[in-house]
Amino acid sequence: ATHPARGHVDSATPVAIERAADLLRAGDIVGMPTETVYGLAADALNPLAVRKIFAAKGRPADHPLIVHLPDVSHLPQWAAAIPKDVIALANAFWPGPLTLILKREAGVPDEVTGGQDTVGVRVPAHPVALQLLRQFGSGIAAPSANRFGRISPTTAAHVQEELGERVAVILDGGACEVGIESTILDFSRNQPEILRPGAITADDIARVIGRRPRVRGEDQASPVQHDAHPSGDAPRVSGALAAHYAPSTPLQLFAATQLVEQAAVLAGEGSRVAVLAHSVASPDDARLIWRQAPADPVAYAHDLYANLRALDALGADFILIEDLPGIPAWRAIADRLGRAAVGSGADQDET
Ligand code: TXA
Ligand code: MG
């Protein structure tokens, strides 16, 4: 059979998935759909393959990767200490958008863990990811399939835009259902802590383990922590860097009451202004490029990164986004937009 050209988007037929598993076994990297965002996949036990991920993303080597597993029975090969609560969480949320940080097993390569004594693991819910994992039969290391610091991809076409021929093939699994990255729950210390908010909330977790995990940044006055390195010297969670998920167009958030006025002021100064609103209606001002986002947080998250990409592609001078409600259902989205705002406006190569 002829192999598709490098960087090709391949419909995820059983044959294509088998071919992708072979490419992983051969030490190559492939684009893989998950229910959250697309991942850049490599054999997690092959240090040379894992290094290709960092090279393709332009990501610093000390940033650890999530290991994706076919099912919970693989967990003991990767995690050394598995508390009862972790099994309960896995049973409740896997396959699904919850990443657990646990003490690592000795055999997990340093390339995957960033040299730390912990490993991040999850079982993704996308049928194509699960078929690939079953075919492959072992852990797949996969960060989001974007260049470092940029907007995560939620379609196969996004992955191709980001990485092109750096990947062997991209399996097309359609638009990602969730649309933002998994919740990361650190279970490697005394007290569980959410390091990155996602579709699974602190309250969802509390219902399973009977106590509410701490949430990084929640005690702060602002819901989003904007320190350059919120967790200390070495960034343990690159998605927690202040500047992340960022378009190259300067992006600012405004309260609903100020959105239209701010947009009009900038347009009046001769700037090209693009707006993303979810409750404010278009003011019928022809100078503005208006994009209406869903008013419901689940649908908003699903469309978020495609909307940011579309707005960024307009070549506008500013992107203005309507601020989000300060309630738990919007928390993960507010987190991503806060970081997108901090990281925006930089050149592709500077982030
Ligand atoms: O939804 C997702 O989680 C997607 C899909 C592809 O699974 N993956 C993803 O990977 O978002 P990535 O690498 O873009 O973000 C994972 C985050 C990184 O910020 C990384 O630093 C953190 O997880 N992480 C991974 N292992 C860790 C560990 N042992 N300790 C602390 N943070 C860890
Ligand atoms: Mg990422």
C-alpha cells in the first residue's frame, strides 16, 4: 500500500489507525485526536521519539508530558503509588478529560517526566485515540499538538497548520468535543490540587473523593494567576505559564458594559477591531468585525480555540473579548482567555 505524504491528514479508518500505530512503534510522531484537543503522539517508552515531540513543538525539554493509556489496567506500569481515591477517580472519569499527576514508576523515561518524580496520566475518551492506544498497546506521550505557547488545535487542519511535515501523519477525528485541555489534578502530594482547570471541576472531584481539592490560584484576588512562573523556578505545568494559548494579535478582555464602547473608541482611532461576544449583541457598527460565541459555557469551550484562530487570522489590530461570568462553569475558559491575553501580540517565534 502507498503511504500518504508526510504531514498528511488521514481519515481515521482502521487501516490508517494501524499504520499510525506502526509509525509510533518505528519511533515517529503522529497527530492524534482526543476529546479535549489534538495531541502530538509518541511512544512514551522511547526517549528518542519523545525528544521529537519537543523539537516539533519548540518546547523546553523540562516541561513534562501527559502519558495516555488504553485503560486503567495500565496504570501500575506508570505510577508507583496509587491511592484508593485515584482508582475511584479513574473509575468515575476515565475515559475522559482528567489528568492525574502521580508518583512515577522507575521505568518512565526522564524525557516524559521532565526529570521529576511524578508522571501525568489519563485515558482519553475519543474513539480514535482509544483505538490507536489499543492497537499500540502501551502508553502514548502527547502534549497538545501546537507550537509552544500557541493556541491548542481542535481540528486536524489546525494540527497541519501548526506542525506540517514535522508529523508523520495526522489522524482526522473531527472537531474535538470538549475543546479545552483536560483538568490536571496533582495527587502526588499530601493534598490533592488542581493545577489546570478543565471540564471536570473541583466540585465534580469532591463528589467522588468526599473532599474538595485545592485549586491553584483560587485563593488569589484574581481568578487567574499572572506571575511568569506561578509554581516556582521550574515551570511544572507549562499550561500554567502566564503567557499561553496565545494569538499573535493583541487580545484584551472587557466587561459586557464596556465592550461596545471600547471597540468603538479603537475603531474611531483607525484600528481594525475584531470582537468576540457571548451575551452582548452586535451593535451594528460596520467598522467592527463581530463574532458571536455561544452563551453556554460547554458550547463556548467547544468553539473557543477555533474562534481564537479565526479572529487571529483576520490580521486585525486588536481582539476584544467579552469577559466571562465568574462562576465555576466558566472557570477553565476564563483561565485560558486570561493566559491568551497575557501572551498575545508576540511574534510566533518569540513565545
Ligand atoms: O487535554 C489534554 O490534556 C491534552 C490532550 C492531548 O490530552 N494534552 C495537553 O498536554 O494539554 P500539554 O502537554 O499541552 O499540557 C499538559 C500539561 C503541561 O502543562 C505539563 O507541564 C503538565 O501537563 N504535566 C504533565 N506531567 C506533569 C507532571 N508530572 N507534573 C506536573 N505537571 C505535569
Ligand atoms: Mg499544551
